[in-house]
Amino acid sequence: SIAIGAIVATLLSKRGLKKKSLSQTGAITAWIVGFFSIACGNRGFLLLLFYQLGTMVTKFKREHKVKKDGDASKSSVRSPYQVLACSGIAVLISLVHALLYGEEKPIDFDSYPMESSLTCGIIAHYCTCCGDTFASEIGILSRSKPVLITAPWRKVPNGTNGGVSFWGTLWSAIGGSAIGIGCILLDKGCSGMDDVYIIEMILFSTLCGLLGSFLDSILGATLQATYYDEDKKLVYCEKDDAPPNAKCISGANCLTNAQVNLLSVLATTLIGGFYVAPAIF
């Protein structure tokens, strides 16, 4: 696993630089998290699955996104902070699992309660990341305006932090379930585990995708500011990137996008691993 981790992490970082989906420091960070993630077990490949799916949807119809989102032109290049926000907690849990409990085990809360919670926390982590990425990157393409999650009677421009729509919510569920399906294939195909609960895993991953996006939207609507340029009809997530005439249309300028992602991922990891998973599996 160590050799495979080193090889895959190197290929991942090089590809990210070549495709311009990672900055130089982002590529170094990606190598570190990729190596430790895969070195801890086959479920570490969920990181690669999320990275691949996230890159695909981020670049999907980018020419349309730049007409609505002022940050779309730079959003495909991930910094080290963005890499860690979307993988750091899962890698840390993987290391804890490997050091304290050894190799990966089937999800079985009767036989392996703590191991199962840690494993489901990792899965919930990537379901949140993938669900939120799908909702943000595909939801913005919706023809109908979203509503602010904290004020559902109020319509907001596409791309507004905390803006939700049926289309975006649907893709949150799809993004989460994609990670669950990936985990099933890894456990069944690569690890040879027999006790794979397909229905339970898809249900769990779908719920975590939805929960993560919900928490991300709540934080985005309240603690992350969104700025809107009336002239260009563009939204901006960061005050420094917004033009002087852009107005704050929602949220307070307390957290950055990476910090919102980190908090929503942390919350869903804990809730999913220690509360949702034991109730489902």
C-alpha cells in the first residue's frame, strides 16, 4: 500500500499541475494527503474518486458559469487550503484507524463499533465534499433562481452562498451516492469483503451528501458573504475579488469558502460516522 500510495500520489499531483486543477503548493499538499490516504488502505481511493468527479463537474460548461459566477474562472485551480479542506480530516481519521486498529475492516457495528464509525466518518467526509461540489457546480446552471436557505421566500442570483434549488439538491444526493457506490466497489472488488451492505451504503452516502450540502448552505447563508455586481450580473464569494460597486446580498464576512467547507465536512463526518451510520447499518 505504501508503494502504491507513493506512485498514485505522484501521478495525481503531476496530473493536477498539467491540467491546471492544482496550484504548485496545492500539488505538494495533494501528494501528501494522497500518499497517506492510499497507504492506509483501499478506501483511500475514495479521495481519487472525489478528485476526478469534482474536477469533471467543475470544468463542465465553464463558459456558462463565468457568466454568472465571478469566481468561476479561478475556481478550478485548487490551493493547498482547498485540498486540505476537502481531504485533511479524512486522511487524519485514516491514520488513526491504521495506527489503532490496523487494516480496514467490514462495516459491522456489532463486531467493530469504533472501526465502523471511523470508516463511515471517512465515507461521510467525501460524500459531503462530492455532494456540495455537484450542487455548486451543476446547480448554478439551473435556469430558475435559487432561494436563500435561511429565507426561502427570497430568490437570489445563481451562485449565491446559501442559495438552494431542487436541481442543486438533487445533485447533492447524486454526488453523495456516487461516493457510496465507489466504496461498495472498493470493498467488494479490491478488498474482497463479503459483508457489503449495498442498500444501506447507498442510503447512508445519499443522506450524507444531502446533510453536508445543507450544513454548507446554512453556513454560507449566514457566516459567508456573497457580493453581487448589478452591472455585470456576477456573484463573488470573496470581498477582495469583488469590484467596488458590488453589494453584499447575503451573509456576514466571517468565513472564507474553504473554512465553510471545512466546518461542514467536520460536522457531517462526526454526525455521519457516530450517529447516522449506527442507525442505518
